[in-house]
Amino acid sequence: MTMTTAAAAMIELEGVAKSYGDVHALRRTDLSIAKGEFVTLLGPSGSGKSTLLNLIAGMITPSAGRIVIDGRDATTLPTNQRGLGMVFQNYALMPHMTVFENIAFPLQVRRLPKAEIRRKVAEALDLIQLGHVADRRPRELSGGQQQRVSLARCIVYNPALILMDEPLGALDKKLREQMQLEIKRLHAELGITMLYVTHDQDEALTMSDRIVLMNGGRIEQQGTPDALYFKPETVFSAEFIGSSNLIPGTVQIAADGTCRLKTALGTFPAPAPAAPMKAGDRAVLLIRPENMAIEVSGATTSVPGRLEDSILLGGVVRHFLRCADGSTLIVQELNQPGRSVAHRGDLIQAGWQPGHARLLPPQPAN
Amino acid sequence: MSDLFGTSRLARGVVSTAAWTCYLFLLLPSLIVIPISFGNPGQIEFPPRQFTLQLYRQFFTDPAWWGSTVQSLVVACVTTLVALILAVPAAYALARSRLPGRAGLRGLFMMPMLVPVIVLGLGLYLQFSSWGLLDTTAGVVLAHIMLTTPYIMVSVMSGLHHSDVALETVASIMGASRVTIFFRVVLPQLKASIAVGALFAFLMSLDEVVVAYFLTGQNSMTLPVKMYSSIRWELTPVLAAVSTLLTVLSLLIALGIIRMQGKTEASA
């Protein structure tokens, strides 16, 4: 990972916190974003991701800590002097200005010469392929077009950092996927640092260099999309990104140091835990549905269960198994010719390779 | 709704007849002056027995009438302008800032709407007499600014209520200063509600009589005061012509307001 030196960091948060009376919107947080990086703040609503974004934008001031933007202490700097760009979910285009005027606005604020403004706006319009609507008002455009205009309005003045607050939340699924690629393309072409806020895990996985997963006003875990998906460190991370089977139990450690988890469904071999654990600790075994398979013989580690339902999701099939203790396991298989055909009510085995499981500390009781 | 007022055709007929009767009752006194204004220049009579524009000619040529008309227009224009300059930024500040005591401040601004006009007139009369502002144009203008500012503020605040704060935020992030944001982002969105407030203020000042009666004299008499005193002292039929002209002007302004309000609703 390129967790770079301070010199190459675009944003540096040092112990930043925000509270409203007794409510901690954001607990003490350190975060560094490198120049040119695409970082996503992912989390449920109320997790503190919008607070973090607003702190960086300067719309609220932190209760504690320091914010450094591009090497400059910006903790108390007014919003309009931070040199940022922002894209909102509801586009926030000026209704009384044409598309051209909207994109020209930040350049006029910077008092650029007219000819240069015209040239830069034309370039930005080309970049988003909307040159033909320059003279229209925002309300005459579709949602996707409006969001592209608001992107162009950011790009045109080359801000140090572009903040995006759920920018695709108002668009339908197809358009959203298209815009995700478009934003990725712009990021790759222009090398602008981007901080993207979303509650949509797929969006975060698709777009980010790094995901910062937030929960309850603090950073739960951060890392590449791969790392977050394959190496979640907590039950929250595992459940928020991707779907998961979680089997709670008690840790057993054999004489040779190998780990096992004693659960209501049996005792299973477990890989070395992410956090240090000792025998007798409570823990949770995580197995992703796609790492499980329906098996006839119990060759690998497996759990018996009765097939409750199978649903077809196009390329994949999801089986729901009811186990002896009443819990449900999800098994996901590729939907291809020759896949196991089990019927509702059949007693089957859900198996997995022990190396694909992950041992997590139990969810803290809130 | 229909259940509230009864659904039968008879009930509806009765209600609408009653409404129209009331409406006509309110409207007739204003309308009756119109035929009179085209009638006998010697005395007020209804129905008129001849058709002539003599009364209008008298109005436009008599310097006493024409002078107070110009005075009224000047007062109304200056009042509207100054009230706008005061009310629009004040409304913006009240709507957007997190100033402590904001509610109290708003109440203070709205006060002139609540104090009886006659009390206001008397108070201003006493105060202005010690300041030497009686019978001056500045005096009436000041009083009218006080009366009209709250109305503009109400209109502008409702416009601000409909406008999108995110636009101001995004402008600030793009580097715009507060002043730039006010002139280039906020004002354009408020155009219609400012226009409505301004027309209201203009109209109010133009036919305000109570306070102006206290404050004006021979040198600064506004048209409504002149009309009022001419009823008391001479009762000339020129009044009918003046009333007709004022009615037409008010009607035009009211239509303007209605159009503008339609626009604000359409854009919101």
C-alpha cells in the first residue's frame, strides 16, 4: 500500500473529532489521503462519513484535531479558501445560469481572462461530451447530464481535491454504472485526488483505490477493496461488504498451535486469527457464500443442512440452508450447466476449504 | 371540501350568490367613481348626464393636484428603493445566520406591521417635530420605509425559504466570497420575490394616508392626503378622476404581483 510520506499527502487529518454536546458525530480520527488517490468513505447513515466530508470542506469546524490540505493547515480556513471542489447528490447547479455559465462560474470567481475562461469551459465540456448543451439551462437536462455538468464545473478549475457526496444516489442503476466508469476515467486521465462518500458497497468496490469503512463515528477498517473484501477484521466489516456466513463459537488451540472453533454446528478448523486470541475466547468464523459449495461427499469441512430455497440471480445461484441449530447458511454457486441440482427439503452438505474461512473477534455488544 | 359546504346544487348556488353579493358590495364604491369621473365637471353626480374628459384635464393641469401626484410618486419610488436596500440583506442575514437572538431580531423587524398605524403616525409626529422633519419629503419617506420594510422582508424570506442552500455551499467551495455569493447566487434566485415585495411597498406608500396625514403639510403633501383634505374642504369631482387613475394603477400593480407570484411558484 502507498501510505505515503506527509509530503505527498493531499489531506492529513490528525486526531480530528466533532461532537455536538454529548453526541460524537466523529470520534478522534487520523486519515491520510495521497495525491491522486481515489478514496471512498463507506458506511451506513450516521456513521460519520458526511461529518468527515463536511469537516474537510470547512462547512463545520472540528471540536479537536488538525486538518492539513495540500501541506497547509486548513483547520480554521474558510470554505472558499480551501481550493476544493465538490459534487452533490442533487447536482447543485445554478438554475439561473446556462450550462456554460455554470462551468464558467468558478473561473470568473478566480478572475481569469474571458478568452481563457471560454477555452477552459469548452475543454471541460468536451471532456464530458456535452458541448452541444452549453447554452441550455440545467433543468432542461437529464439527471445524468446534470451530474456530468457538475463534474465539469469541478474539473475546470483543477482543485486540489474533489469531494463527492453520494453523487450518483439520485440516478437509476444503469446510469449509475455508466457514471461510475466515467468518474473513474476522469480520475485516471486527470489524476485529481478524489474523496467519494457512499453507502453503496458495490460503488465503493468498483471505484476506489482505497476504502475507508466507517461505523459509529470512527474508522472501522481501511484498505484496498480486495483487502476489505477478503480480509475483513471485524464482523461489521464482513457484513457491510459482501454477504457472509457467520458461525459463532469458542476458540480451541491444539498443542501444535493450530486453531479450531467449537460451534453449535460442530468443531471446525480455523486459520490463524487476525487479532490475537487465546483458547476459550469467543470468536466468529466467516465464510463467504461464494467460497462454499454444495457437496455430495463430505470431503472438506462441511455442515449438513436442509435446503430451504434456491434463487437464481442470473450468473449465480444462491442456496439457503437451514442447519440443525436453526441458523441459515448461504451458499453461492456459479450458474453453469451441470451444477448440483438439489430440491427444496433435501438434506445436503455445505462445504468449504478451511483456508477460505476467517476467524474474527465477536461483535462488541453495543 | 365539498362536504364542508354542502354538496347540493342549491347550497352551492346560495353560497356563490352570497359570495358575489359581498364582492360587489365591496367593489361597487370603487367602481362608482369611474362613471362619475367622465361626467359633469361642476359637481359630483351619479349617474352622469354627459361624457367629458374635463375632470382629467383639470387634474393634469392643476399644479396642486399634479404636484402632489409627483410628490407621491417620488415618495413611493424612494421608499421602495431604500426599503429594498434595507430589507433584502436583512432578510438574508436573518434566514441564513445562526446569530443568537435571531427570533427577537425578526420580531423587531416585523413590529411596524403590528403596531396600529394611527399610533405609529402619532409617535412619528411627536418625534419628527423635535427633529424638524415635519412637512418634509424626507420625513414621509422615512416613515414609509418603516412601514414597508417588513412586507418586503416577508416576501424575500419566503423566497429564501424556497431557494436551495446547497447552491450557496457549492459556490463557497468553488471559492466565491460571501459578497459574490449574495449577488451572483442568492439575488438571482430571489428576483421574483424581491419584485413582489417592491411592488407591494410601492403600492402601500402610494396610497398610505394615515401616517402621511400626520407628517405632511403644504410643502410635502402626498396625493392621498390631498384627496382626503379636498373631501373635507372642497369636495371637487376631480376626486373621481384621481380615484379612477389610482384604481387603474393599483390594479396594474396587483396584476404584476400576481404574475410574479405565479413565477416564484413555478420556479420553486
